[in-house]
Amino acid sequence: MEALKRSIAEGTYNADDPLVIPVKDDFRFRSARLKPRPKTNAVIFYLIDVSGSMGDLEKSLARNTAFWTDAWIDRQYKGTEKCYIIHDFSAKVVDRDTFFTTRESGGTLISSAYQLAKEQIATRFPPDEWNIYMFHFSDGENSSTQDDKFSIEILKEDIVPFMNLFGYVEVGEHRRNGDFVRAMTEEFGDKEGVVITSMEDRSDIIPGIQKLLGTGR
């Protein structure tokens, strides 16, 4: 095309003998265009209740379930980020070793864990850039029904809408009088992307993990 335009401009084009011979200046080279490949970031939040009501059985169930869930995810998906949160009456972000070994005690304020998770999402893991998964392990003995309601409100407004999967696991024998699992079931029992389950002993760990990981996006 450039050679033809040049020939016409120079007056050398002959319609009866339309021979067009390109010269070096006629050539045009298209540079490669880089097309960015979308990168999917994934972060997994693990929240564990370490309050005084969590006995050895409860902590063992919670930690074993979290450990094997973490191991399975690491085997299937490389490069996922982790955020480990422990809570009793207050919550804090800890490293992996602390998460699986700490033995704290005290009262329980479930909302403290959700508030901290909310802050971490806002500052470190914006939902438009991250796929977010969250698993919370507790015996469900919260400090008050008021905090049950407050915790549910945080989940409803600031956490669950931005999750690929949210899982709540209540651990321990059903001799407790906590109302949190009932409040969770009433609010999220039929909500897509939310799993609510319970574990009484070690035999429940594998079915519990299967239920947790068999849902979500």
C-alpha cells in the first residue's frame, strides 16, 4: 500500500502496467502489543477462638481442622496469602506458628475477630483485587446476645458480601448454651457461599473439611 501511494505521488504509476516495487522506506512494521494476563490473588483468613471456654478438645478440633484445610489448599493452589487471627475478648493478627500453638484465655467477644478481619480486608486485601476466603472456629460461647447481633451485623454488611466463601465451624460437644450458631443459621443458613457446620469429636474433622471445601467460588 505504501509503495502504491508513493508511485502515484511520484507519477510513476502506470495503470496499463501496474507494477509496484516496494523500496526500503515503504515497509511498515507493527510492534507487538502486550496484553496483560489477569492475575487472580487469593487470601485465606483463619480465625480461631482462644478464650477460656475453649478447652483442650475444642482447640484440638479447631486447630486440626484449620491445619488440614490449610494443607489441602496449599497442595491445590500455589501462592495463596494467609491471614491468621486469634481472639478472646480482643483480636490480633499473628503468624502461623502462634496461631497453631498459642494458649490464651479470657472472655469471648466474637465481634472483635470480625472487626479486625474487616480492617485487614480494607487495608490489605481489597475485594476488587482479591478472592477472599474465611474460616472461623469457635465454641460459640459469646459474651452476650448483644455481641451475637453485632457480630452478625458485621458479617452481613462488611464481610460475607465480599467473600468467595465464609465458613463457620462450631467445635465441642453440644452441652453449651451459646446462641451464636443459631443466630448464624437464622441469618445465613440458606445463603450461597456460607457454610455453617459443627464438630463434636475427631471423627467429624474429615466430613467437616469436605463440607467447607465443597462450597464457594
